[in-house]
Amino acid sequence: MKKNKIVAISSLAALSVNNIPLLADPSLKTLDSEGVKDYAPFSWNLIGGSQEAGAPSNFGVNFFIPLTSDYFSLYYLDFESSIFLPDLNNNYSSNVSAQLGRPVTTSTRFGRRWLTQDKSSMFGVNLGFDTRPVERSSLSTISFNQMAVGIELVKENIDFNVYGLIPTGDSKQDLNSRREMSVLETYGIDLGINHTDSLKSYIGYYYQNSDISGTEGSGFKGSLEYEITDNITLDTTYTHDDLFSSRVKAGFKITFGEAVKKKYTSPVIQSLSEKVKNRKIRTITKAKVLTTSSSTSQESSSESAEAAAASDPVCSTSTETSVRTETSTTTSSTFYTSYTYYIRRQIRTTKTLEVCTVDGQTTNSSTLSSTESTTNTSTSYNYNYNYRP
């Protein structure tokens, strides 16, 4: 089924690429002396965002790399790598299991973008591959992957983005003996509207499903993007679906490199070097359903499945105190005498530790604070008479 969807989307992309009348003939020139290569320079971005439906908070870097271009089109590589941060207490990105550790994710897109002859529209297609490691409660690591395909159309005041995120490989894996995690297969469409030069809004629809039963459904989302300067953009997104209910996410993007000034360009021209959206590997976690013998009633099976739900991570703090003794010596002498001083100190070290466990297994142990204090000091000395007549 996944292969059929991949083929269908890829065919749509290929059909759009071959539909040349929609695009400009590269042999045709306009009075404007600048081509695509002048509007799509290399740039890189610092990016970050809070926890959202299916993905934890993250901080990372994005690179937009133009490869080859002619007067109306360019090929590009869009690479992104982020660190996923631990989930907030009692607010898990995958619903019932906390994101542990700080795994490093990657996301790669290869695409082509075209301008129409009058530069009033931009059309683009892209393909990509994403990776996401996940740390389990046993401190071992599993990994999820997905393929991605996207089609985009941008005009002066409106734009469309159609995308598909298709899991590959082992898309459902065990987190522990009681819980399993699966990648969400997602297909969606976004509509963007430019309100001012700095403010833009999006509304979108998405369909999602996974290899865990009961996760199929649809959702809606709305976003706002505000450009504080040509290089700094803030955004917030609201999503709602039956799987995650309502979630709100906030993010930022800081662009470095050869920025294209707004007063010389339109949203169409700016879109040539925009990073690709909708690229995170989103996951869902649920308790594993235990199979029972045929003689067991359905009610008993339901109770067993409920009992199989693992406990959420439990964190506690403790204080450890240790005392050590240090001795230092100093010596002073004259022609007739010498003194050796012994200074003894007792140093007390107090540490506050945080230990987290899931299903009785330690998942994280860290030192929250550590202080040292001198509790006792004593001084003694030896006297030697060195005179020899």
C-alpha cells in the first residue's frame, strides 16, 4: 500500500514537471536582466521550535544550497539537522511516552524550482529522506526513517504546498516490554496567504496513520509567521486531531548569508530560497495489547491490556554528602632553625541528584547541584634547631 502511494505521488510530481506550458521557456528572456541565480543565494539558518504533535522540542541548523541554475529555474539541496530535547513533564510529544535523551535528527531535500516567464509564479517539486533516533528506557537506541515528497506553487499573495511523509524500514518498534512506538504516515495540503510584507498565515488539512491500530484519522492546523527583520522570523502553529487533541507550537528562524532584500523582490522571488516545510518524523506511542487464550472473555482481555500500560517516567531527587581530608605543608627556615607547618582541612561535598525510572529501569541520572564547604581546619608544626658550632 505504501509503495502504491509513493508511486502515485511520484507520478504526480513527474506529470507536473513535464507540464511545460505552466512554466517558462528558458530560451525566452524578459527585460529584467536578473535570473534565478541572482535571487537564490546560499544561506543557512538557526532554527528551533517547541514541542508539537508527534515531535519534541528541537534546536538545529538548516542549509539551503543552490546547485545549478539557468535563467528561470534552479536545482537545490536543502539539509537540516536538529537536536531533539527531552519532553516536558506530563506533556509528551508522542502522547504516552516521554522523549528521552537528546538524539540528533537529519532531514535532506533535493528539489527544483521554476519561475514563469513574467516571474509572477513559482512552481517546485522536491524529494527527500529523514532520520530520527529514539532512546529507549533500557538506554539502547532505535531509529526511524521516512521518505518525503512535496509539490509547491507560489503566487504573489497566495501559495499552495502538497506533501507526503512515508515511513520506510521498520516503522513500528518496541520501546520496552509494554509500549511500542510507530512513525506516522502523513499526507497534507497547506494554503498560505500574505497579509502584509511581514505577516503570513497558513491553514492546512492532513491525514495520518501508522502501523499501530486506532491511529488513523485527519486533522487541521493553522499557522502565523511574522518577520521581525529580513533575517528573523517567528512562527506559531495550532493543530487539532483525534490522536493528539489540540497542540500549540512556537518556533523561530534566524537567517545568515546573502539575504535578498524585500524591497527588490516579491514573495514569489523570496520563495526560491525558502527552506522546505513539513519534514519532521512524527511518532505515536501506545501500550501494547497482550494476546490471551481463546477461552478468555473480551472483558478480561480489555483489563489485561489496560494493566499492560507502563508507568510514566518517575523522577526523584536525593542528596549525597561526603567528607574528605586534605593536608598541606609549608616550611620556613633560618640559619639556626626551621619550622614545618601542617594544615589539615575537612571538606564536605553535598550533591543533589535526580534519578528517573521507567518500568523500574533507570533511564537518566544527573547531578542538579554540587557544593563544597570547609568544615574543620587545624594547624600544627614541627620545630628543628639547625645550629652546629
